[in-house]
Amino acid sequence: MQTAEASITQRLTSEEILHDYRIAWESRQASLTGRKEVFMGKAKFGIFGDGKEVAQLAMAKFFRNGDFRSGYYRDQTFMFAVGELTLQQYFAQLYAHTDVEAEPSTAGRAMNGHFGTRSLNEDGQWKNLMEQKNSSADISPTAAQMPRLLGLAYASKLYRQNPALQSMSDFSVNGNEVAFGTIGNASTSEGMFFEAINAAGVLQVPMLVSVWDDAYGISVPAEYQTTKGSISEILAGFQRNAEGEQGYEIFKVKGWDYAALCDTYEAAVRVCREQHVPVLVHVEELTQPQGHSTSGSHERYKSKERLEWEAEYDCLKKMREWILESEIASVEQLEQLEAEAKDAVKVARSNAWNDFAEDIKVDHEEALRLLDGLAEASEHITEIATITEELRKTLNPIRSDAVRAVRKALRYVRDEHNMAKRELVGWLEQTLGENADRYNSYLYSQSEEAALLVEEVKPEFDESSPVVDGREVLQACFDAILSRDPRVFAIGEDVGFIGDVNQAFAGLQEKHGELRVTDTGIRECTIIGQGIGAALRGLRPITEIQYLDYLLYAIQILSDDVACLQYRTKGGQKAPLIVRTRGHRLEGIWHSGSPIGMILNSIRGMHVLVPRNMTQAAGFYNTLLKSDEPALVIECLNGYRLKERIPNNIGEFTVPLGKPEVLKEGADITIVTYGSMCRIVMEAARQLEEFGISAEVIDVQSLLPFDVDHVVTDSIRKTNRVLFTDEDVPGGASAYMMQQVVDEQGAWRWLDSKPQCLSAQAHRPPYGSDGDYFSKPNTEDVFEAVYEILHEADPKAFPSIY
């Protein structure tokens, strides 16, 4: 693409070009020094962006306030160039400094190379994102930045095309913001890359993807990675044409050619920003001078000829040659600049290390002082002195060294009672609390908008409240939500024109418009990514996965990105995404819908809600939209045609999270369940009454969080027996509920019978009603499981059925 104006490098001053060169040199020296720090044992692991410096300088020139980056762990030069990372912060992350001021990207929670800006104030409220350059928080899984990138770009489309969002000036100015994505050439082999590329082409959003192509993926060369060895060649069919056919603009440029890179990015960003057309920039002939990471050496797999080529075409070497040939600076000037860059890196490294070590030193020295005091006061002076001396000799101590020593020492004085021991125990308790904040906080929101703080508003009914199909309750709820909040939109397969497969959005696209209720392609991973990116930019997406079984296509991105977002930024970013799906009772191996154990164990950091009917589901949606947290809501697939009453306050009532509901009171046994199993258990409880067994039935309603007030244990205290039942496989959610109640809540104290689980079979249900009956718990199964527990307790009153 040609422009009439002069090349940007002709418009840059010598000072600007030399400033770029210095940033690149500092970045390279930071990589080299970082590698040495790992090998010296001062850092645990290192992965660096050397070889990509010049391309990132060029891209950074066109990154404006309000723009977003969604990249990967080689983008350090870019972050330096846009002013969102200092050299000292870079080394603080390498050392895992837990002070958010010293290491604002992750507070020491992610390894080096994982960058992010802070979108939130300390109270969890949004900053003005238009007054800063933004980077969404990086994750390691390759290509996993792509789904989120799609959503960041999609938000610009919504902000530009939806007039109701024009007032949200802290988040957008007419959708002019570009989402910049970066990815390595080998990672373009991932399905997430292709899915996101295709979706962006369909949606026509301002997404600019830079592929850093150094011809390898760790040790595997491009010919094993990509058809034709070139991602731009195989994506050539995405190129839009002159006849107005929608698609991409695709650019190819050498990664060592500073002038061409600057011209390319100027043209690419203009297309993205002004026309909302996605762009691919394939940056070829890059190098990776130190290999993939500190875990190996690239000399093991690169040929002599390749290594010689990399030395010749190193981007810093080529930029230096260009500066000299263009007479922008002399050799002496560049040598002075390079020396200054080296010194700056040394100073930053030293300052970062000193700050990191000093932060630990206080606890380390206090632990030594208290251990010395304990040794003097204890009968076990020899053992404690040995522990203390080992701690004193530790080189480059970390926090766990002191805690480990103190805990070992306290074993020897378990029968002693003196002031020295009390002081040491007090220090340990305080230190463990401080470290819980450093390493374990912000799995969930800690703001005033946390979901658990949303006030309960009960549904209101009167004689005129209509009795309708359950899906109509949801339809009325979604209509009210869309009417009151322009930030809310819903996307998913079949959600738009037909109103979803179960009609909960029927007629709402026609009423609220296609931007608010939108169909997508069959692409679960990027449906979620579309929502994550939009939520990062202040919108409130409801993303639908058509059936719970299909969540497997999206579980990785939920687990690795949104579920740990608040945690890995220590409250610096949030994405209050709502994922709507439906599961439980239906026929067939791929539509039986209860992989709850998998979900619970993979998306901690999201709420998992399992309403038994559509009224409860509607209340959960209202609750979540008052909060700032992500959640998965699993509706009952067989409940859309069951009759319910629409609450008069359909858009306002809320259902609290973590609050079970007692559906039936009883005295002999507690049955704990959720979702579609509630109806089965209630019928079994009715039948049990005929045989003299009074069962208390509890619907837990939400699995994450689970029973925050210990309602289940209170019931067990009364009944002394419990059965946990659900439709997951053995060892899944029923086992999870048992662990929460018996172990976490301590309900074992009140049990007179062994706690038991009743789950589905280990396989998935085959097709047909009989397949469901013989594969998942049915009314007879529940009846007999309860009866057997009572039979064991009182065989005379409850003789064996069989």
C-alpha cells in the first residue's frame, strides 16, 4: 500500500530515531542481563524478546492512548517504547517482586515477559482508559491471547456503531481504538489463531495482528509448523479486493528493516483505525539470539549456516548500519549511546534486586532474632540453633526460607510455654497473613461490587402474575436488562435472529437491534474471547455456549484467561463476563451436559451457578450485572417448557450467590443437590414420606461459591445423615460437595451414618430416554440410596427392599 506522503523515517528527527535505537539497545541488554541473573540463581526462569526489538519499536510509534495490546511474552521492547514498562519494573518481575508498585503488571505472580497495565484503581473502580496506553494481562499458553484480542477489537465496533454507548468517554472515543495483537510464527498453528482470524474477518473489527516470524517454534522449524512455511501466504485468501469484498489487509515486511517497518505500521494502523478493517502484518526474517528461554540453547537445533545468518541479520546490527549509512549519527555517537544503555540496565538491575532483597530482609532478620531468642529460652537449644544457623547461611533468601525455619523450630517447643515462643508464633501468624495477600488474594473481586455483596431482592408475585413457560421468564428478564443498560449485549450461536434454540431471546434482536443481540458462527472459544475483550473495556457481555458439553471448546480460555485475570493482576484488571449455557437432562453422549467436576476444577476465579429453574436463573443474571465478576450460569435444559410465574419485579429481583435453599424440611436425612436433580429428589422425597422417612432437600444453587452460611451443616446437625447427589460422573461434583460439607464445614461431627454420594455412571448417557434412566440418577435410585442409609441405621424399622 503506497502513500503520497514522505516515508515516516524521513519525517522523524535524528533525536527520535536515536531514542528508538537506545530503547532497543536497553531492551537487548535487559535480555542478556536477565539470562545471567537466572543462571546465577537470582531468578527462577527467563524468557526474553531479543531479536524482535526493531519491529516492536515501529509498532509502538502508532499505539495511542486508549488502544489495547493483547500479546505474548516477547513484547518487552514494545512495552518499553510505549512507556508502560521501565527497566527496573522489568527486573522486578524477573525476581518476582510482590510489591505492586515495584511490579505493577502481576505483583510477582507471573514469570517475566508477562505484561499488563492497571485498568483499575485500588478500590476496583475503572480508571479512564482513554488517558493511558493499555495492555491486557498476558498469559503463557500459545495463541491464547487471540480470542481476547478479538473481543478488544469488537468493543471498538460496538462503541462506534451503538449511539447509546457514545457517553462512555472513559472507554472509547467513537471506537477509534485499535487492538494490537502479537504472536509468534509457530503459535499461528494453533486453532485459536485461525478461529480468531476468521471471526475478525467476519466481524470487520480494528484488530491488528503482528506475527513475529523467526522461523522456529522452540526447536521445530517453520516447515513443520505452517503450510508453505508462511502464514501470510496461506492467509492470502483473506485479502480484501478492490471490488469492495470484505476481508483483511495483509502486509509482509522484514523484521530488520527499520524504515520499512515504520512505513508498514503507519499504513496498517491507519486502515485499522479509520476503516475498521482487520490487518495482518507478517514480520519475517527475525532472529532469536538467546534461543527460546533459559531452559535450553538454540545452538542445539540451529545449523551453523542459520546461526551465521542470524548474526548477520540481527535487527540491532542492521538498524545500526542503516543509521550510519543515513548519516543520522556517527560511530562514536552510537558507541556512547550503547554504553549509556548498558549502564542504565546495570543500574536498573541493581536497584530492582536491592529493592526485592530489602523487602525480604526485614522478615528474614526478624525471624533470625526471634529464633535466637527461642533457642535461649528452650530446652532444645541445639536443634533450634542448627535450624537458625542454616537460615543465617542462606544465600539470596526468599520468604519461604524464614517461614520454613520457624515452623520446623516450633515443632521442638510444642510442649513449652514461654514469651519467646509466643512472640515467634505471633510473627508466624502475621507473616502467613501477609503472604496470603501477596500470593493468594484477588482470586475473586475484593471491591464493593463483589458478587457476594449484592443485596438480595426477593421476587414479587401477586394474583395477576402470569404463569408462563420458563423460557418466557428469561425472555422478560433479558428484555428488562437490555432496556436499562446499554452496556449489555448478548452473542452466541442462534441467539440473534431466532432468539436462541430455546427462545429466551425470542424477539429481542428485533426490539433492541443486531448490535445488542447477535448471532455468531460456530466458534465457542472466540465467542468467549469476544466477551472477555469487551468486558475488559467496560462492556457487559452475555456470551452463550449453546450446550454445556460444548464448553469443552472454550474451557481452556476460561481457565487460562478470565478465571485468573483478577488474580494474576492482583486486582489490576477485571472482565465481568457472563457465560450462559444449558445442561443436565437430555439424551445422548454429547448432550447429557453435566461435566461439573471438570468445570469446578478448572475455572476457579469464576462463579459457577446452577439454578433449578428459570426464575432462579433470572435472579442470578440480575445479581451478576450488579457485580464486577465473571460467572458461568448453567440453566436446566429440560426446564424451558415447564410452567413458572413471572415475578412483577423481573428486572430487579436478585438471587444471592452461595446461599442454598431448603426446598423441603425433614428430620431423618439431608439430601443435597442442584439443577435438574432438584425435581427428581423432590419426587423421591415425596415417595419416601409414604414409607416413614422424612427427608430434608437442599438446593445448593451455586457451586462456586458454595454454601457460605453452612446451611447444609445446620441441616445435618438436625438429621445426622446426608446424601449428595447430582448428574456428574463419580468423583465429580457430588464428591466436591461432600468435601465442602464434611471436610471444610466440619459436618462429620454430626454424622451418625457414613456420608454418601449418588452420581451418574462413569460413562455418558446413550441416546434415548432409557439411556438417561439407566445412566443418571433417577427417582428410584434416590429413594433406594436414602432407604439403604436408614436401613443400615435401623434395619428393623426399614427392612431391606431386596
